[in-house]
Amino acid sequence: MDLVPIAGGNDTDDDRTYRDLRMKLWLSILFTVPIFILSMGEMLPGNPIGKVIPTDWSGWIQLFLSLPVVFYTCWSFFQRGWISFKTWRLNMFSLIALGAGAGFVYSIIGLFFPQLFPADLKNHHGYIALYFESVTVILTLVLLGQVMEAKAHSKTNSAIKELIKLSPSDATRVENGIDVKIGVDQIKIGDTLKVKPGDKIPVDGQITNGTTSIDESMLTGEPLPVEKQEGDKVSSGTINGERSFLMKAERIGSDTLLAQIIQMVNDASRSKAPIQRLTDKVSEIFVPIVIVIALLTFFAWWIWGPAPSLAYGFANALAVLIVACPCALGLATPMSVMVGVGKGAKNGILIKDASALEKMNKVDVVLTDKTGTITEGKPTVDDIQPTAKSSINEILSLAAALNSNSTHPLGQAIIDRAKRKEIK
């Protein structure tokens, strides 16, 4: 599994894994489709493929077309399988490497030494049935799953990058009454910082001097600015209103709330759902059982099977391994977790971990008191209730006049209503 940058990095670095896998997938498809057509072509009415490419050529063409898939685009699966056997941490790649590897070796032996195999294992053309198409199709499907997973993680990385952008890169520190511009990484706990109108708050802390209104929508989803005064807490990444204030830095770097949110999204994209842990446990038991069944099959045919018993044993053991290739077992769960977390992040929903995502399946009612998070966040004047002594237009005219120099969302809503009604 590729490493994830803690912060920073550019789009090129983050998407390199996805682009590399996508390129390998297209190469795999390019070589696998002709192998599949050559292998299955004789099932077409009239066998048009066989008329163009003779049967004795077909096997050799399939071999050469399968080489790039096995030894380049999907070679990493065999590496992972080898490591899993070496460490005895068996997983999906153990069986994929074993089944695909055995099928590839069997096909090469069948192509180079067909005389070793009994007539029963040969087709009506007198050739050994080769498994090049099974090997390449299985490997290409697994690679497709890896590409989908990488793409989902790339989307999650994009959401993380957007969160990182919320944090400012510099700040103003007050030293002996003088304002000094510094990088956020130079801030120390206890520093006095000045936050000017419209600036992003650099770190978590407490207001020590001044009052202001702060846009905290990036944290709460609420569109209305929150009024703050001395002693109130402020968070990194939120936006100051129209007044300057002084604050004391209390939490910096990875301790800020924004940094913890970024870390949470990153952790969630790599976390395992309960069902995925169950899948891993099943794999650890399933793989040895399949290997044992394949060995028992081999020895049973070798000892009690008809001559040449060794060839029958190898062919039937191979059938067990290929049929048991658990493409879905190991791919479905991590892929669904990655897509779910990535899709959520893209839509502004932060999923704490994979188990939370799995539990959401049981949710049928969602209650919320945060109206701002499920609306557009733009207040409007919907109704005006006048008294007997005044008219709607008069009230709206006076209210709009009072708010004419205001940038507050509620004041702006009143002005917008007056403009729509063309009231002076």
C-alpha cells in the first residue's frame, strides 16, 4: 500500500499512483482482450477466428500476449503473494498469485511439452487446453479493483488538500508592541497574535483583547458569523470579520482542531470496517484450506488416478486453485469503504472511520438542529408582520436604511428584499 503524504505535496505526486495503475490497466486490457478472443473464438458459429489464425499458432500468440500482463502490469500481485507466504500473513493475493501462477506454468508446460499429457486432457484439435485467458482475465479484474480503489483514495486526498488550504500559511505576532509577520510553523504556545479583518485565524487560541464576529461555517456549517469577545475560544481556519483582535496561541500544529479533522479524514480512508476485518480472518483460514484441498486433489489423482496420473493430478489441483481465486472476497469491502469515504469527503461529509460508515446502513432517521448545514446558507426575508400603525413597505424601507452599510448576512437579506420590491 502506498504511503500518504501528511500534508502539502502537489496534485502530480498525489495522483501518480492512480495514473500509473490506470495506465497498467489499459495495457492489461489491450493484451487480455485478444487472448480472450483467441481462446474463446472457436465457440463462435463457424469458428471465424480459427480460419484466420491456425490452432497451432493460437497458443504461442496467447503466451506472448500474456507476458506483459504477468510480468509487468500485474507483477505486483505476485510480489504481494510471495511476501504473504514468506511472512505467513495469508490474504487475497496469496491465492491470486498461487492460482494465476500455477495456471500460467501449467499452460507453458502444456504448450512446450504436450506429449506429457493424456489424450483426455486434449481438445478435439489434439492440443492441451491452455489457461492463458483465465490467468490474464483474473489478473486484469483484480487490477481494475485496485484502480477503482486508487481513484477513490485520490478523491479523498483532494478533499484533504482542500482542508489543508483552509489553514493560513502566515500570521502576525505582536513582539514588544510591534507587529511581526511570521510563518504559522514559527508560532509557539503562549504567543500573542494579531488577527486583522478578513484574515484566517492561524491557530487555536483565546481572544485576549477586542471583540469581533467570526465565520465558523467551515467547522459548523452555520452561515451566520458568531460574535466573539475577550475570553472566547477561536479555531484555526475560521475567518475573522470586520474588526481586529489580539489572541493567545493555545494549540498549534497537529493539535489544532483543523489538523485533527484532516487527520481524521486520512485515517478513515485507511481504516477497516468490521466486515473487512472478518474478511481478513476468513482469508487467513480460507487460503490454507484451499491449498490443502488442492494438495489432496493432486495426491489423490497421482496415487489412484489413471495414467499418466501426475498430469491428471496437476491439472485437477490447478482447477481447484483457479476456481478458488477470491477476486470478490478481498476487493469488494475495501473498495466500497474507499468509495464511500471518498464520495462523502467530496460532498463535504467527513466519515470518522469505516465502522461508522458500515453502521450507517442501519440508519433510517436523521435528526438535525443545524439548519445552516442543510440549506444554502443564505438567509432571506420571507414574511413581514406590520402593526396597525405602519405598512410593510414602510417597515422594510426603515430596516433597509438601517442596514445599508452592513455586511451582516441578516442585514444583507433585508437590503435584498427591499431591492426586489424596489423600495427606497
